[in-house]
Amino acid sequence: MKRPSLAVAANRVFAVATLGALSYSPAAAQGIDYSRLEIKTTDLGQGVYLLNWQGGDSLILVGDDGVLLVDTSVAAMGDKIKAAIGKVSDKPIKLIVNTHAHADHVGANEALAKGGATIVAHANLRDRMAKGFTAFGQAIPPAPPAALPTVIYADAMTLHFDGETVQLFHPPNAHTDSDTLVHFRRANVIHASGTIGGDGGYVFFDMASGGSLAGTIVAEDKMLSLADDKTRIVADEGDPASTEMLRASRDMLVALRTRVQKLIDEGKSEDEAVAAKPTKEFDAQWVHQGNFLTGDAMTRMAYQSLKSARPPTTPNPSGGLPR
Ligand SMILES: [Zn+2]
């Protein structure tokens, strides 16, 4: 499993955290020089390509008539995304799917939809973009109309595009409250909308954006129900994860939930739960040097999420409800 270097981790869009308060600083505050970031294009087969730039990775599906784009990246990367698409297709972008309302997934919507693309997303994403929202401590102002999704859905939706069947599923309160899992059935690729950690690391659920531990487990279960042993699962960064990695992540999260819930039931405070080191046996595998997601950070996130026990806002597409 590829491990990000410190330099790469430092370039990660949301890599800085004050662990005690679990508050995160956006890339803008770190002065990331996007002009130095390159997009790496990987052919995943059947017309699907991964566009990887160390932030909210994009996917494209290239057909005879046009291009379907999943996630537009930050505004500053829009031209590079466009250029990367241009290297594999001279056709226009026809459809854009936004996986969730974080700036590295919706930031270049307006620029990339300019040629007439239709933007599709979950209803909560349009809501957040229309009203403006705060993510990672960064206030995102209301988006201009041209950047907003015009086709929205509630639980699930199917797109037929140049012979491919693209299924969209909304897992409630997972990485955020606006997630879309995107399943390319023929290509056997799933975009995880941030519900699995990049490069095999711990997964981040953004509670300030409606995310939760329980919902992230449900999202991973949903992806496992769609996957076979050859499925590639696209996280926010790095190489796609395997189904085996996804299963390991789900099992780790379930164990973490059980342990932290037990500590809560025993009346332990958040600091006492951290001191009990419930992630101890997992950290060697799931903590990456330079990443803000340490074992202690995961324990704090799990504690806060289970303590608030936010119920899902919409029915879970896979049938079960988070416990
Ligand atoms: Zn995200």
C-alpha cells in the first residue's frame, strides 16, 4: 500500500488539524500553490479514468457523445481538470456529478459546466451550495446559480451514459450529509465520496457537515454490497482501494464503534476514552505519517459522533439503519 510522503501529506487539501478541538484549516489558509500540483490520469478501463491531484479526486467516463465528470475539484484546479479531460477526449462535458459539498469536489462547477453540462447531486448538496456553508472552518459563500446542481435526487438515481449504467446512492450522514456513492457498473468502479480513507488511511467523517461514524459504516456496507473482488473504490486521494481494503476499513470502524460506545456506556469522558487507546491495535496500519487522522483523533471523532448519536436524515438505501 502506497504511503504518502510528508511533502504529499502537507499538500493534502485539508491536512492541518488542532487535534484537541478537532478543528481543521482549509487549503486556502495554508497557501497551497495549486500551480505546482499535477493531475495524474489513470485508465480504469471501459472509458473510465481517474484524475488524481492529491485532493478530491475526479473520475471521468468518456463516451462517443461526451464526457461524464464526477467532481470538479477546487476552483483553482478547474483549468487543469479541463486540460486532463482534453487529453483523453475532445468531446464536451455533458454531465457532472458532485459527490459531496466540500470545496475540493464542487469548487470548479461553474467553470466546467459552462459548455452546457448538467450538474447532478443530492438535494442536501444543492441546499448547502445555494445557502453557503462552512466546512473545515472555512466559510463558503452562496454559489452563483451557474454552479448549482439542476438535477437533484433523494435516495438513489440511475444514469445511462454511452452504454454504461451509473448508479447514484445517498448514504445519509456518512462523510457529510450530502454524499453520493457513484457506481460505474460496467467498469466496476465506485467513487466513495470520502467515505473511505485515502491511501488506506483512517477515514474522516465531517460531523460539522452532518457526517457520522454510524453513517460511514452504512456507506461502506453499501459499497461492499455493490462490489466484487475486482472492484476499484476511489477515495479522496491516492490509488483506488480494493474491496479487501474496504472490508478491512468497515471491520475496523465497527470494532472502533463497539469499543468507544463501551467507554461511553461506562461513563468515561472524551479525554478518558482517548487515554484508553481504543485504536491501539489499528494505528500501525491506518495512521499515515503527516496525516491529521491519528488514533487519538479517530477516538475523539468516534466519541463525539456516538455521543451525539445523530439519526439519519433520510432512509438508508441499503435498508438497514445505523445503530
Ligand atoms: Zn470531503
